[in-house]
Amino acid sequence: LTRSNTTETMKPRYHSEGESFVIENYNEAPPFSNFFPALAGVTGKPMWVFYTNRGQGLSSFGVSNKDGSMMEFLPANKAYQATSVLGFRTFIRPQGAKPDVFEPFAIDSDRVQTMVVRPFELEIRERDVKHGLEFTVKYFGVPSENCPVLARALTIKNISSRPQSFSYLDGLPRVVPMGMNDFLVKNMSRTIEAFAEVANLKSQVPFFKLKIEPADRPDIRWLESGFFSFGLADGSLTPVIVDPSLVFGHDTSFAKPFGFAARAALGGQRQLTSNIMASSFFNGSATLKPKESTTLHSFFGYAENVAEAAEYAARVKSEPDYFDRKRAEMRKIYEDMGRNFGFQTGDPILNQYAQVTFMDNVLRGGLPMTFGANGPTLHVFSRKHGDMERDYNAFQVSATYYSQGNGNFRDVNQNRRSDLVFNSAVGTANVDEFFNLIQLDGYNPLVINPVKLRIPRDVLGRLDLNLDENCKADYQALLKEPVLAGQLYEFVKKYSNDPLNVNNKFKEIVGASTSLEGVAHGEGFWTDHWTYNLDHLDQYLSVYPEKKQWLLFEKADFTYYDSDHFVRPRRDKYIVTPDGRLRQYNAVVGRADKQELLKSRTVDPSKTRVDSGAGLIFETDLFTKLLSLALIKIATLDPAGTGIEMEADKPGWCDALNGL
């Protein structure tokens, strides 16, 4: 099907097929942006991945945040322009005297191209009648591994009536080396590429990183961690081309692969492996009978060192069914999570819509996991909405086991309002957290970071560990300061003498640990967010109606958040502009003296104290807190009909509440 014989056919079409959302002729459709769920299971480490309906889909991916890009993070408008050039590319060079190199999934193609979006993976297809070949690409995040990995499969099928022989290149034209953060990529890439190197190329598992930390300091800090890639065809590692000049020749725009057009086998040539932004193309060949196909499996990930990457590649190579097994596992993780929702109707499209909506809630607020009767609640898989359309957000997808991300107060608050329906053991955890983050003036901090754990000092007595010197050193580091749950799991897994009991021992220790919520003022105060707290209250009472008296009047451990920022009184924040207009400027400010006071506290520094901040933590029951917030709000708006605003941040407010 070509434009020449049917223009109508090339128009984009959308439809649903079971769990799949299908976009036919996706390159012709209006552009959109989306992201992978970043799920790797609780015992896996996720990558963040963004995609759009241009080229081969993926526009960027990496670990942790934008500073950990393996493929540069781009805002939506730039991603729509660059994905077909800087994203994954495939080039086919048929055998013959004058080979006509062509590129599947090119935007200027006359071929039928289809994108299939599933909750746990992305698939694209192209049927090229002219060349007698069909191409299918699948992507998913690999679950339950000790390193974050993106998996990709390219399948080429002969749909002609004659045998076909060809060479191919498949991969990325540009890889961002580990250590080149988002600022350096966008502002100093020419300077910093002099720090870049590709190690381990001879083993066909290249390792992309900067040689040293790019910082202006007298001492040199060598970088060990990096990104890696490798490809497997017919069970063997495929030659990797990391020098883009071998592929594109003189074309520095990456538009045409002149180097590949001149020579099919590029793996035997000398490659530049330092001082460049390297590529990662897998070079192979195939001869296919009619209806035969060949598949290239490729993997792109992050490892702490070269040895870890090499060990992972060797293990994947030794398991012929690794790709299919991990793909099935990723599907099962999603399906098992969806069963928490349990929504089922006679309309399959409505069922799928509900499942995806539930997943959106999980990704924004996290899936609540409880540990023991009185242990902490962890919201795993959460992430801030840092997609390509919201390019201003500094998202964080922790590349750890039991991964937790950051989020804004409103987002996690509203997306956790149904937690008790799915896990009644959450109890008052959400009520406690969100009500305790309300300040004396009714405002709340904006940024909520992943929960950290303060580990009990008798951990060694609870575990059957290999107590070598490394174990003892890592143990002391765990006790030194609060850690992420993933760091604790890594410790138990690394040193346990009983691998089959790692999960049980980990959960036991978490249940005995103290959770610490990391919060920050962020970009400012918002007045509407606390209303979601009432939804948490309603939900708790709907599940535990018999505990109404206890929750409102007898549970007297509610506190107030103590911030170093405050809203200035009207006399300071309202001004008259030179043209006579009334404006409010610089309403929220930080106080240096308050920052010093908070730093001086060794325990729960962000909880409000009595005695003007110097005494014990002020605790009260929930009814009193709600009443006090209402009274304080009235007082701060107009305490005596004077029109002068009082300051809730001033000493004495908390002391006055003692007599309430």
C-alpha cells in the first residue's frame, strides 16, 4: 500500500484489541508523549522510559532522573523532532552489486506502520511490500534483575516469494555516557565528550561512561559505573559499532548511513572509543527463505562496574528463552497489580480503561506495602509526573529494589485516597502522614521524597550473614543514617547465607525499623491540597467505623509540620505598583534563623515544638488539630476586625493551643 495508489489508506486509524491500543500509520498521526510504567517488580530495578509516535518510538530513557540519561531527555516538542534521528534506527543493506540501503520506520516511508501500546510494553510494526520484508520491534523494562535494563527485540520476516539475503544495523546513533548530566549534555557536550570513553568493546559488551567526574576540583575522582549494551542473534553476541563515523561516514546529521552503504560488515574496522559521543549499533546479516524470520535481541542498561555488566550479559546469553521469559514476567507483574483493583464488567474496553486508570494512580501515589502490625508503609513504584509535556518536573525513579520515587503533596495525597480498599493494613498511615504535614498556618510543604528507614541496631543478630570485612563496613554504613528500603534489601541479598529466605528477613527488619518521610518546601505553598486529607479521613472511617471516637479524640499523637518558609503578612506582601494597581509580590519567604533552629534538632527536626520552638514536640488529637486550624485561619485573616493579618509563624501560637 503506497500513497501513489491510495492516499486515504495512509491516514492514521485508532482502535482497541483486547489489552492493546493500536495506532495504524502512527507516523502520520498527531504526536503524543507517554512513559513506560517503570515497573521492575519489588525485587528489580527500574529504568525510566519515554516514547512518542515518531520513528521507532522511544525518545529517551535512563536511570534515576534526567541526569542519568542513556538517551538524552527531551521535552515533547523537541522529542517530536528528534526521535526519528536520535532514537533507535534500523538500516537494511540487501546483497547485490548496487545495494539500496533503506530504513524501516522512516517517517517519509510509503509503508504501512503500526504502533501497539500495551500497559507493560511498546510494539511497532512495518510491512514493506516493495522490499518483501516485515519488521516488528518490541520494548519492555526487564523485571527482577540486579541492574536496570531496557530490552528490545527486532524481528525481520521475509514476506516475499523468494529467498533474501541482507546485512543490517540496529541500535542507537548516540549514547549519553554515564556521568554526563542533563546540563552538560545540553550546554557543554563538546567539552565533556573529551572525558568520554567506551570500555570493554572487545567482549562485545561496550561500557559507556566518563573517565572521571567532570568537576572543577584539585583531586580526581574516577568513575566506575556506566551504561552498557549488547545484542544477541542466534545465541551469539553481535558485533557492536560504537564509532558513528563508521555508520554515517561524512553525514554528521545522521540522516544517511553512507558508511554502511559502502561496506556491509563494519565490525572488523578500527573504531574510535574515546572523546566522542558514541553510538551502539549491532551489525549482522541473514539469509531468509520465504516466511522465515530472524530476531535480534538487544539490551541497554546500567551497571555499577564493567564486571557486573559482563556477568549480566553472560547470563542472558546462557538462557535462550531469557527475553520471552522476562517479557512474560513483566506482563504478570502488571496483571497481578491490576488484580488489587478487581474491577470487572461486561465491557472489555471499560475494563482496560479502568485497569490503566488504576495503574496511573499507582504510578503517581505508589502501591502501599505494609510490614508487620506496627511497621512502616512503603509506597513502591511511585513517581512524579515528569513526562515530556511536564518537562519542568525533576522526576526521580529510584534505580533500587523496592523502588520509590518523589512526588508533590497534592499528587501523592489524592492518589493514595483509596489505599485502604486495597490494603486495610495501611491503617492510619495516610491520615497520620498528611495531617501531620499541615503547618500551624494551614499550609503544607510541596515535595514528598521516598521514605527512608532507620535500621534497628540489632540487625546482625537477626540475620544469618557472611560476616566478612565488607559486610561489617556496609552494616556500619546502614546504621549511620536513614537508608532507602532498596539499600537494605541489597545488603541482605548480598551477604545472606540463606538466599531463599532473603525476602522474609528483609520484611522482618523493615517491620522493626522506623520510617522517616523526607519532605521539602519546594516551589511554594498551595491552599487547596489539604482538602484531600478529609477524603483520607472519610475512607478510614468507612473501613473502620468503630474507631471513630479513637481516631478523632483519643489518638493524641498528631503534630504540626515546622517549616523554614512562611507567608508574609499583608502589610509586607501587598504593594501598589507605579501605575496604581494593587499587587501581591514575594508572599512566601524563607527565614535563616528558622533554618538554623531546624538544623540544631537531632530528632524529628520538622515537628513543631512548644516554648517557642525550644521545648518538646507538640502533640494533640485530630479533632483539636482540625479545630485549631479553623480558628487560626480565622485569626490570621482578620483577628479583630482590624484588617491586619497575624503571623502564625511567630512564637506563642503553639503554646496557646495547649489551653485549647
